[in-house]
Amino acid sequence: MLRTPYNYDRNAVSQDTALVCSEDTLTQQNFKEDADLNIMLRKYGVAPVSEPNWEEVDFSNIGSYHDAMNAIVAAQEQFDALPAEERVKHDNDPGKFMDYWNQRIVEAEKAKIAEAKAAKKAEANSSVDPTPVVDADKEPTE
């Protein structure tokens, strides 16, 4: 018999053949963290390091447009290999990710310069003379 919309009721067949689970579920939600793949990877140290060193980027090997495009593809693959949480922080945009790290590098350099200036200022304001003390009773050793 050929099925047509006039002699076949899809809703009735669906009701007759549907899987109905009326009993309570036996799934225990207190074990859901044990089954989460991301948590297991972090637990056993398989996830990548949280703060990679982005200062070590070398573009000296790019000589042609083809090389540049291959470098872009490789960079995208490295970005895609990051944990999902890290990519979401930057809206899944490698450009925003690099801007964030470049800003952190600039801030770290500014902090180093400020520390050096503060140390120099503290040394200049110090009341202790930095020259070595020479005992008047002994011969100078040089």
C-alpha cells in the first residue's frame, strides 16, 4: 500500500511507536563533574599552560605572500588549540587575543621602568654613602 497524506496519519504512528519513559531517572547529577572532559583534562594536567610566552614570535622566515598566508593559518590553528575558556575571553578572535597580550607586555615593561626609577630615586635619597669604608689605620688594598 502506498502512503499518502490521505491514508497515513503520521501523528498516530508517532504516538504508537514513541519511546515513553515514565519512571524516574536513575542518573545522578552529583557525578557530572567526574564525567566532564574539560575538568578531567585539567585534573590530569593535559590542558595547555594557562600563560604561554607570546613574546617569542619570529617573523624573519616570512619572505613571500604564500609564506605569510601559511603563517596566518598556523597562527589560527594555534589559537584554535587553546582551551575554550581562553578563546571565549577574547570573543574567539585571535586579533583581540594578541591585542590583550601585547597590552600586558607593554604594561609589564612600564612597570619595570617605574620600578627602576623608584629604585634609583630611593638610592639617591638614601642617607647611607654607597662608597666603601676605608680604615685609616690600614694600607689601602688595590
